Amino acid sequence: MRPEDVPLLFQELAREFADVTGMSVAATGSLARGDHRTGPDGDVVSNLDLIHLVAEDAYVPDIRAVVGRRMRRISDTFGIETTSVIARLPAFRLAGHAHYRISMRPEWFCDGLGLGPEAFDLPGHEDDPRAALAWMMQPVWARMAVVVVLTWHYTGYNAVIYLAGLQSIPRELYEAAMVDGAGPIRRFTSITVPALRPVLLFTVVLSTIGTLQLFDEPYVLTGGGPDNATLTVSMYLYQNGFRYFDFGYASAIAYALTLLVSVLGAVQMRLMGEKDK
């Protein structure tokens, strides 16, 4: 399925479940959010994930048979993998902060239970311990959490390096500039920044390399989710090598990462060499 066929897919879903009663159906995951992934040939590789909500006393086996037939038609028509979850309404309401609920499409393809848009509101009270981490289920805020932790990680390290660089600048340069009438801004741009140029290059390149090798923070905070929103190169390598046991592909990723780090190191040495000249 091509990316431009996604709207047609949702239109077909709406028609497929238009005559369904006693059930509410919504999409979840990357296709629902619009951040689905594509393969090298441009085809969509993300699965179509649907959740079907039924009443508490519904007979799930019969519903599973009906849903299965409709999902197979959708899968065959668009050439996409589909997954479907059938949940009773009380369980859905209790799982208010689960991944699949936070990432749901904000409307129903069919709403036979009459739940309405408010069904997607986050339940619970302000003192609910689960509510504190509900925002981590959303891709944008999950990325922001990783960025904040990463910034805290490197701030102290880089501050020590900058402090050492500042202390190595001769005070005589500042005194001479003050005698010549240079103000604070002029002294900063003409003395401090040029003198710190090697330090700036070192910290920028080192931070970039550390970011390319980032693993601990997203692994601990989000596990690469939600829906691979915080997946890094190192985590992708780890998943392919030690979760899927595709060691050949993982080795290729490692070599590519090593090459990229080497190129950045060479750029750093080139820039510092020009400074020496």
C-alpha cells in the first residue's frame, strides 16, 4: 500500500463497519496518528491496528468471526498486515492510560455503543499515579523527555570542559583589550570565542557522537516507544541483534555507525588543523 492510499483505507474501514451495531471501532498506532513508516520501495510497512469495543455481556467468539472476515477483506484489498483487539467496554475504561488508548484515532469508524468523542478523554483523578506518566505515551512528549534527560546528561560534562578552556585564556589579552576600549561584547566575540574554538569543536563533535550512540536514556525511559518514536540507531542495532537475532543486519548497522563516527572525527581534526595553520 502506498502512503497516498491511507485516506482510502480509512474510507473503506468506515464503509466496512457502517452497518455494525453493538460495537465501536477505532484505529490506533502509527497509521492512525499519521506517522507511519515506509520501506525502501516507498510502500507502507506499518500495520493497521484496530480496537473493537463491545458491551460487557457481548459474546466475543461470534464477534471475532465477524471481525475476522472484514479484516481479511481489508488486508487483501490494500495488501497490508492488520491486527485487531476486541475489548469489553469496562476493560477499556479501566485501561485509560494504556498505549493503545493514548494513541487512538480521535473518532470512531462506527460507534454502535454511543461512546462519543469523550471516550478518548483520560480518566482518573489528579492524584492517580498512572496519570503522571500518561503524557509519556505520546510520541512528541516522549521525545521531549529523552531530550531533557540528554541535556542534563551533557550539561555538567561540557561545563567542566568549557571552564578549563576559559581558565586557559591569558588574562593579559582581556587587560589589553580593555586598555584599547573594547567592551564586554567585543571582548567576548574577539577573544573568548576564538580562544574557545577548539573546545567548542571538541564538545560539539563529542556530543554528536554520543547522541548517535544514544542507548541508555531511551531504553530506560521509553524502550524506544511509543511506536518507535524514540528509537535510536544503537537501540535499533540492539533489537536486530539481540531480539530478532539478525546478526548480519545488526553488524551492518554497527559498521555504518562506526563509519559515520569516523567521518565526524575526521571533520573535527580537519577544522582544528585549519585553526592551527
